[in-house]
Amino acid sequence: MASLCPHCKDRSLSPSRIEADLPALSCDGCGGSLLSLVAYRHWREHQPGQAAVDTADDSLDEVKDTSIALCCPKCQHFMTKFRMSADARNQIDLCVHCDEAWLDRGEWQLLDRLALAGRLTLVFTQPWQNRVRSTEAERRAEQRWGERLGEHYERAQELREWLRGNPQAREILAYVNQVRDDIPL
């Protein structure tokens, strides 16, 4: 029995290749691919090391992502979504029962641009997901400070960086804190 596309639901998945030596099952309708992580690990063992890539890329959001919950085409269990990075909104769907990953059209290329094609299995680890969440939280906090401080935000950033490298930072902050007590509310 042929596996049906978890996105289209009515199209059969056909044998294909994501890379020359990396087999997958792909949908000719939506362009997504089901990747066996067993096949991926075998492929990865035979690949040369990958160079780091700058992830500050405006084109990262161009790849469409499936936002609905998908069921594994092999076992019909719900697949779990994992964020690739804080720089890309896309999530890779993983069936933890079958060790199969669903890649929407263009997500393999996105992984490659993020220098993650050779490190895909790391994306599914808790430390990786924690790092993505932490990076996003830091960015949101900086955005809020930028909104609160307005035109003074850049100057405050400079001050913060200066204090980080200053051995007397605590004393300087204590001195500056005295000014706070003098400011009328």
C-alpha cells in the first residue's frame, strides 16, 4: 500500500531523491518529502564537513510552512513540529514512532542555507529547541526595550556594552542609581 501525502492527503508519495545519494518519498502535488532519518544518517556519514553559513538572510521566510498538525503517512500518529532556528519560522514535522521527517517544499534548501542540512538530527533535540526559544526571547526583550526607550535605545545599548567590559560596572551602576532616586515621577 502506497503512503499518502500528509499535507495533500489524497496523493501517493513516490520515491525520489533530496540529494544525489539521499532517498525520500515525495509528493508531486505539494512538493513535500518524507525523509527517513535512518537514510539521512547513512547519507550524512558519507558527506564531507559543512562550512558555517551566515543566517542573517532576508529570504528565509520565503519557504512556505505547513501550520496544521500532520499525521505520519506510515503509522498515522501525529507528527511533532520542531523549529529549525530563530531566523526561520519554518518547522520540521517528525514522527517519533517511525523516525521520519516531513519537509515542506523548499525546506531542504532552507536547511542548506542555514548550514543545517548536515546537522538535521540536532534540530530534534531539546537543547536545540531551548536555544531557539532563548534566542527568540532575547530578541523580543530587545525589541520591547527599543520600543520603551525610543530614540535613546541606541545610546543605552552603547552604555550597556561599555558596562559589560568595565571592571567597575557595579560601582558605576550604584552611582547612576542615585540619580534614579532624584528623578521625579
